Amino acid sequence: MSSIALITGATSGFGKALAIKFATNRYNLIITGRRADRLQEVKNTLTSTYGIEVIALCFDVRSRKAAFEAIEQLPAAWKAVDVLINNAGLALGRDYFDEASIDDWENMIDTNLKGLLYVTKALIPNMIERRKGHIINIGSTAGKEVYEKGNTYCATKHAVNAISQAMRIDLLRHKIKVTAVHPGAADTEFSTVRFKGDEEQARKVYEGYEPLTAGDVADVVYYTATLPPHVCINDLVLTCTAQANSMYLYKEQ
Ligand code: NDP
Ligand code: 8X3
């Protein structure tokens, strides 16, 4: 059987582009997301265009029970995941700390941090048994620096940065690779979600410069999965050329 990659949050943005990239390279895929219609569409495209095998798991990563049940019900052969990409995530709101919504905070913490932990913990026994596997966590430049009105989103991505380092140390003895990839601004549905459907506000985020595309990020992430067993990219930051980090973005006037 071909190698298997499991990609969380494959209904749009990086996750969908990653699914296409890995499918192009003959991986069989397990894709996840909450939007069943989108998930089915992505699955249909992957199977019809690339001829690979795909399992779609529709669940909310915030639910510990749903995450464990979804992975538990995979056929035995499909539990042997070679590459796990913890990509599902979101920002909600861009507000001063004192004005931000606690519901938004909880949603981001539950998705970006707890979701990543649940999915990884559910899958890892098989990687340990096989002494083989690669976990790729999608962080952010927001996990490297903190910016104004980024408070809890930045905190969740700093946590992804920290847990990636911790996993790498603790999983050395099982020969499991852990890579954290931290993209800067990329034009996906991210800002539409962050601004709760306000397309104009979302569009403004990407005005005056050329941001990363989901395809750019997928190419770089895929590269990290192509290296020999003894080589691991531990931590990788990528931004568009107009951006140095979370704070410095050069916009044409
Ligand atoms: P998108 O909004 O385009 O995609 C987010 C994906 O995450 C969707 O497939 C969505 O699926 C899934 N998702 C969100 N919440 C949940 C949940 N509770 N349970 C299951 N799936 C969920 O954004 P991006 O592709 O840009 O974001 C992907 C990752 O990259 C996120 O972790 C984000 O923080 C990070 N990132 C994004 C950057 C950017 O500028 N775009 C830069 C740096 C990092 P569904 O709604 O169907 O559940
Ligand atoms: C997404 C990039 O700069 O909006 O993680 O935080 S940013």
C-alpha cells in the first residue's frame, strides 16, 4: 500500500492544498473537517483526479470523544499513518485583550491546541508500534512573536511552537519526527473566518503586497516530508517576501 497522510482541516486553505500536493505524490489520504459537503467535494476531486484512495472523517477537533472515535473506527491498515499534519485551526476576532470575547478565546484554545493534542494522541500508538512516523504541526509567525490585538491567537500558536518542541524531545526514543512549520500571512479563508464573514475586512489584510498562497505553504510542508529517515527539519518559518515577521510587513503605498 502507498504511504498514508492524515491532514486535519482539509476543507479549505492549506489543508486542501496539502491534500492535492500529497495526492499528486501518490499518498493515500485521510482528510478531516467539519463541513461534510466540502469534505466530500475534496474527496471526490482527489479520487477522480489523482486516482488515490481517500477516507474522509467529518468531526470537530474540539471534541475529544469525536476525535478518538473517528480515528478508532479507521480500518486497521489505515491506522498506519506515515505523515500526520495537524493543520485545522483558526483565529477569531482581532481585538484588544480587554475587549476580546472569551467565547472566541475558548474556541481558539480548544481548536488550535486541544484539537492538535487529541488527534495526535489518538494516532500515536500506531506510530510508536511501527517506530516510524512524521508529525507536522502548522504553527504561525504568530507563534514566534506577539502582535497587537493578537493576544489569544498568538498564545495558541506559541503553544503549538512549544508543544512541537516538547513532542520532538519526548518522541526521539520512538524514532518519530516532529516538524513545526510557521507560515506568515497567506490568502486563504483564514481572515474571513477571523472577521466572522466580513469579506471587506478580510480582503484588506492582503492589500498592498503579495501574500503567500495555500499552494506555496503546501509545497514547503511537502518538502519537509520528503527527507531521508535520519533527517528532520525541526522548525521552519516561511513568509512572503514582503513580510519579515508578524510585526514587519511592507505595503506598497
Ligand atoms: P482556512 O480557514 O482556509 O482553513 C482552516 C481549516 O481548519 C478548515 O479546513 C476548517 O474546516 C478547519 N477547522 C477549523 N476549525 C475546526 C474544528 N473545530 N474542527 C475541525 N476542523 C476545523 O485557514 P488556513 O488554511 O489559512 O489555516 C490552516 C492553519 O494554518 C490554521 O491552523 C491557521 O491558524 C494556520 N495559519 C494560517 C495562516 C494564514 O495567514 N492563512 C498563517 C499561519 C498559520 P471546517 O471549517 O470544515 O471544520
Ligand atoms: C496567521 C498569520 O499574521 O494573521 O497565523 O497571525 S497572522
